[in-house]
Amino acid sequence: MRLLRTKQYRLIEADEVPDPFPQYAILSHTWISPRDEITYQDFKHRKGDIDDGIFKQRGWEKLKRYCDRASKDGWEWAWMDTCCIDKTNPADTQEAINAMFRWYQNAGICYAYLNDIEVNRVIARPNLTDVNFPLDSDLDDIASKDNVADPDSSLRQALRPLLIQAKWFTRGWTLQELLAPPYLVFVDKAWRRMGTRESWAVEIKEASRIEARYLTTFSPTDFTSCSIAMRLSWASRRETTLEEDETYSLLGLFGISLPLIYGEGRWRAFNRLQRELITVYNDDSIFAWKAEQSSSQCFHGPQRKDSNLGWGILAPSIREFWDASNVNAFGFYGYSFSMTNRGLEINAKRWRRKDDPTICLIRLNCGLEPSNHISIPLNHDYDSYNRIHIEELYYTKTINYDDWEEERGTEPTLIRVSNYSNPLVSSIFALEYPGRIKVGQKYFVDFGTTPNPELQPLDKSFLIQGLKKDELIIEPNRLVFVNIELQGESYKSQFDAVINLAGNGFPSVGILPRAEEPWERVGNPLKEGISGKYEHLADHLHYSVPTEPAYPVVAFEESENLVVGVCLLPRPLMASRFDQLSQNVNDITLREYVLKITVNGDQSVGQDMSRYPNKKRKLN
């Protein structure tokens, strides 16, 4: 473990740090940017440029102010992650991440640097004219009515919303940095002390949902007082620069180690963490997750809520623990569970639904209180169970047991483990077409929710905010029909532009005339009898056509000498547009395409169509 000498601003290698290991200060902060922070390599190879004032001055100023703050408080030694870890050395990074919680735990003091709070600007506000506070003093060591430790002081009330909204509470790594140190003090942009972690406990709970008692009593291996689900809920709204760090930043909170595999992606990293927790601990609150209804309905559509589509027992991401901050574990001797190569085997009470024996409830040994356990719904699929209704958890006090029958003396329940390993790849399709074409209703068939999907109108309830006119957002495993009409002086022809998005996100498009043969698709597509033909057509196009050499991309109408075609071209999604859409979409990879509908009705088309004398239309 390398350290800084605070008075000299020097980096001391681990083998040069005196023995016994000195007491040290440690910094918790959000990075300026990787380009501006002083790194270990900068200290080794660019120290002269730094001293001459021509290299990374923002980062150097930050390092110096931190060392000055620590030195002023009596600390000769300090640690800072930007320069005390050689991030070009995988072994060094591996050691640092697995030891990070312990390093913060062993520090004498932790400075939490809130660079988005400037106390001087707060004091200068007109409504704080009664505050008489020296501009160069710390806010926690003056006997005054304006001391921030006093919850009723004007300065405290002015700083309160700023601290709650501080960026520091939104970052992944700062979660363990909040809980591990024996003493943590907040400092503002000018490095003025603003009070301790305990003095701001009420505001910390509002910002992080962490109760005051865990700020001083947190133990990585004590799950009876702080369950796995509760800890994951604290991290569910935090972000990291590298997606794998969303998981790696939590290792210290559970007292475990994992090999770091940067490049494996968010899902695989979190999947490995869950499997390790199942192996090491017997806390089944790790299964007490649920999807968020608002984001799911906004993006996936309301039919997802009641879907019986099976899921694995493991959560797809940390975000599914968004509502688990009050989930407690009730001891570890009632149930047992283990991971096998067939799935998760769990010994737990099981209730079977009377009107549908394929559906059952498994009661977990966790919940809001000992008399209100959590149960999760499952359905039987071949030789194992899947989780269903992922937006719901069942609680003991709200279950109507008249609908369920308890199974006694049952064997362990085998539940499928993993969910999808790839992120959903949804796509925006922007329609472009000439003035001769009129776009009508849009319909879709969802092949990812039920065994027998039905044709549904693609109305506003299935779209998200931020889309423009003639733009559609389509999920994987959906096929969409866009009714279009081509009008002329003496004719009117109807077509369906078809957009198919495979389960892996690959798009295919086509266009079909709404003729009587071979599908007899006329009239209202949702009309009884006609809708079934559309569903049959959708099934054919979704599963068969994309695997054949030719997909219908050009529709010929011989009677009017018309050729109507489609062209699909991807285009980049602008950053501003992605930010706008990502407010409504979580954990989704977005792509954007232009779908051009073109018309050609000149004489040459009629000559070309003479090749098909016996057909009313030809699909290529």
C-alpha cells in the first residue's frame, strides 16, 4: 500500500513506508476526469512537468489541497486512489479493489470531498445575512449558533439540500467509502470541514436510504442486522464509470473477493457476485428482488406485468433491488439452498395455487418483519421452476390462503438460475416517405411474452417520451405492421411495411401489398377473423422469412405499374437524444435506423413487371 507524505506532496512506495505502518488519512471523492487526475504513472514519469506547472494542474491542485487539509489536521501520511494505485498493473488493481474496504476501515480519518458544494456562496445568500461566520474557518469547530452541528442553524438548513443532492451520493465506489471508515468528515470545494458523517445522518438517509445505525455499526458479515437485499438496494441507484465496477465496488460490503474481469460486462459481473454470495452465505434475501413497474410499463408495455414468461432466480442487475431497503433477514437455520449445475435447489415452504397447479409460491426467510415473510411466485416448466410476475413480491399478511394449498414434506424446489446474458437491444425506426404515401395505423405481435401472441395496436401506451412524429421504438422479439396507403388520381393501393426485430436485436424489413392472396389481409386488422390471419403472417415472417435467402423488400402492383420498396439504414444515436430517452429506459442498448419507403411508377417499371405475366404481384 503506497502512501503520500502530506507536507512534501511525495508518493512513497510500499516498501519505503515505515514499519510499523503509520496511521493515515484517506480520501473519498468523485474524479474530475481521468485526463485531469494525477495518476501513479504521472508521479513516476511526469513529475518535472507537474512541478513546472505545465501538466494536469487541476488534478495537482486537488492533490495538494487534500494533503494540506490532512496536514493541517495533524496527518503526516495520506492515501488517494488516483495516484496510490498503479492502474496499468492488473495485479495492483486486483489487490487494491479487493482490499479497498479494509484500507478505508483502517484509516484514521476519511475526508469526503464534496466539490459541488461551496460554503462561501451559501453564506453570501441574501437570506443568510444573519450568519456571522469567518470565511476561512471550518464549519464544525466554532462555538456559535451557526455551527452546522446544530440542526436548527440557518447555515445548516441552507446546506442541507446541497448535501442531499451532492454527486458524491450517486457514485458506486463512495458507498463502501461511506460505511467503512471509523471517522468520516465532509469537506466542501474549498476543503473546509462541514461536519461528520454522524452529524449529517438524517440527510445521509434521505440521500442514500441508509439508516443512521449502519453508519457506525455496519459489519460486512453481519446479515441478521443488515441483509444482502438491503445492501444491494443502497447500490441500486448508483453509477460507475466502468460497468463492471458496479459490482466490483460492492465486494467489501460483503467481505468477499472476486477475480476482476474487465470486459465481461455488467450482467456477468453481477451474476458472479450473486453466485458467490449464495455459496458463502445463507441469506435468501438475495432472491427478494423485483422489476420496477414504472420503467417496465413505460418501455415494455403494460402487458408485461401479468406475463407468465419464466425468469431465472437471479436478478439481472443491481437495479432490481430498488425496493429492498426495508428487507430484513430472519436468521439462517430454517431453510437451506445451494447452487447446482441444474439450478438452485432450495428447501423452503411451498404453496400451490388451487386453480392452477403449475403455479406455486416459495416462502423466503426474509421480509419486512418476522410475521410478514416474502414469497416469490414460480411456475413449473418441464423438470424445474421459473420465476414469474417479476414486478411482484408476495407478503405473508396479504396472501389469500384460500387460493393456495400448502405442500407438506416436499422435496427441494429446483429453480432455473440465470436470466439473459445480453442486454436488450431495442431500436428506433424513423419513417421517411414521399407525400404520395399516407401512414395509417400500426400494429404489433410480441413473440417474447406469451406462447400464443396476439395482434395489438401500437398506440401511445407502448411508446416513450422523446420520440418524434413517425418514429417507433421496437423491442426485441416483436414484429410490427405499419399500414400505408398510396394515393393517386385514379387509384388507391394499400400496403403493410413490416419491421421485424429478432430476439438478439437484428432487424429485418419488408413491404407487402394488402391483396386478397395469399393472406387475404383486408379490412380492419383487429377484426375477428382477420386478426388471426395477421398473427399467422407475423409468425411466418418472424420465424421463417429471415432465414430464407430473400426477404420481401419490394412490392410490385401490376395493375397500376407501381413499385413500392423499403430501405433500412442505421444511423448514430446523438448523445443528447440518448440522454433524453435514457430517462425512460433502463439497462437498454438503443440503436436507431432510418426506414425509407420509396415509390417508382414510371414506364420502366411496367416493362420490368412484364417478367411476371401470371401474377398480380411479385415479392423479392
